[in-house]
Amino acid sequence: MSKELTDKYQLVVGLEVHAQLSTSSKLFAEDASSFGAEPNAHVSVITLGHPGTLPKLNMRAVDYAVRMGLACQCTISRRSSFDRKNYFYPDLPKGYQITQDKEPICIGGRVPFFLEDGSELEVQLNRIHLEEDAGKLIHAPGKEASWVDFNRAGTALIEIVTEPCIRSSEEAVAFLAEIRKLVMYLEICDGTMEEGSLRCDANVSVRLRGTETLGKKVEVKNMNSFRNLGNAIDFEYQRQVGLLELGQEIISETRSFDADGCFTSSMRTKEELNDYRYFPEPDLPPLFLTEEWIESVNAQLPALPNALYRKFIAAYGLPRYDAALLTESKEVATWFEALCAKTAQYKAASNWMMG
Ligand code: ADP
Ligand code: MG
């Protein structure tokens, strides 16, 4: 796109990131939430939504959500509650998903991170809430049939919702990379994007630079790689700018990203949007967390990647490149710290480890 057009239109992005929590059982049932089992091996009557069954909240999942909330400097709700989001889809046995709408477990928050050039950015969060995942449809190639696997139905997710404060695909990708690092440092999600443990919807709009009001947004669903996220945002920016330049309107709609062709296409428009009829989940009481419990979760948080990155530069005098590589994973960072307790030759230690 020409410089004239990129000067004229500003990109605005807000992300919704789903992280599958690595609890051994589901959010409201005791069946296993392992990946890769025989289809429909982990489907209790609760998961299948049999009449008369009652959900029971998995406190490990609450612990994990609060860890993430604390790491992102959210306000942890002393009282939160669950809601039903109603819609019909064959991978949703109950006909509704239990989520948190009005009273999410974590409110606000911020995620600081560094770009490759060393500049520091911060993304504001709107909320982090707990919800259950749906099952999976498998469309049989060449057959007029689909299969359904309910193993994933009811597994625990957190959804991390940002404010519309992201201004480039590079920022969006760097933010998602920081989220991935955080959930892995906190040991609450395995971070494997190919298996869908971490996936992301991008809300994209454009507006004339210098204007305040947000443009109409398009939601691009379920990207499961950094590259797809970046490409989808770049494609949408160009598509929307192109439409506006032709004097056409942007339609608020949900689009999907075709990774092979590198384009987005319409899935459903706002007019066809579901009315989810959210209402309070009658089978679950509100969740109350005490000060002491939150403090005990806080006391167990590890050193976070951003803090270690700063420390490796400030205390060990490492170049940004080294600090970034050595803080990619907690194992490597921890190992490097142990090494630095034994030598003052930090740069040599870094070279040795990176090699
Ligand atoms: P909806 O009610 O359509 O789900 P929300 O207000 O809940 O919209 O926002 C969902 C996500 O979309 C958030 O991540 C938010 O930052 C982002 N978002 C909202 N409006 C815009 C916009 N005009 N452009 C880009 N992103 C937006
Ligand atoms: Mg939304």
C-alpha cells in the first residue's frame, strides 16, 4: 500500500485470545481434558448435558485464571459469576456454553512487552474470563457427512480480551507472543498453537488518522499461528482501506482467514449475528475469592519473562538479542540464572548457552 494511504488511515486492532488451561479435568466435570485421545472417550453425562446433571466448578482452573490475572496486573474480582451463552451448533451438546459475561474473574490489566528493536509497548486488557470450550466437528473429505468429537467439550479456557489499542500487525503478533510466554511461564497452558491450545480472534477496523471515533470492526476468527494473525490483520487493513477509498462502507461482520490463499472471507454479517440471550447460570452460585486465597496464588508466581528480560540487560549487561532468546522459555531463563550465580562472565555464559 502507498505511503499516502498508510498516512491517511490508522489501523485499530483488539484481540480476543483463548488459552486452554492445562488442568487435568474439565471446567465443570471430572472427565479428562487431554488432547489426542480416541474421539468421545472423555464424555461424562455433565459434558453431554444430560438432563438433571449439575456442573461443579474446577478450582484449579480458577487458580490458573487468577495467576494470569495477577501476572497481567488485572483487578481480581472478589465476586464473579457465570452466565449461559445460548446458541445451537452440533459441537455444543448442551445448547449453551457456560462463560462469564457480567462479572468476569479478572478486570482491566495491562501487558508490557518489547518489540524486536527494543522499543517497549503496553497493551491494555479489558478483562480475562473463564469459559468452557465446545467440541469439534470433523468434516469427512468427499463425504456428505461430519463427525463430532466431544472430548474438547467442557474443557477449561480463559479468554483474554484487549482494548482496541493495538496499532499494527507487528504489535499484535508481539503481544500474542508475550501472552504465550506468560501462560507457559505460569504453567497454566501448554501454548501449542497448532493443537489449538492458544488461538486468537482479531477485531480490525480503520479510521482516518487524527480522528477519535472508532471505525466499524470486522472480527477475524480463530487464527492459530503468529504468521496467520499478522497476515490476516495486514489483509484486512488493505481491504478496508480499499473499500473506504472507493467510497464504500465497511460492514460489521465475522470473517475467516484462509491461510493458504492469505485472504479473509465473510462468514456472517451483523444482521445474521446470534442473539446469545446471556442469562445467569442457575446451576452455579457466584464465586467468592478471599484476600488470603488470592495472596497465596500471588506468592507462588514465578519471575515473569518481561522482568527477566530487563534484568538480563540491566544486571548482566546482555544485548537485547541475548536477553530475548534466553527469556523465551522459563527453563532456559532459570538455567541461565543458575549459571550466573556461578560466574560473573555473563556474556560468555550467554554465548555458551545460546550455542
Ligand atoms: P462485541 O460486543 O462485538 O463482542 P466488544 O466491545 O466486546 O465487541 O469487543 C470485542 C473486541 O473487539 C475487544 O477486543 C475490543 O477491543 C475489540 N474492538 C471493539 N471495537 C473495535 C473497533 N472499532 N476496532 C477494533 N477493535 C475493536
Ligand atoms: Mg466479544
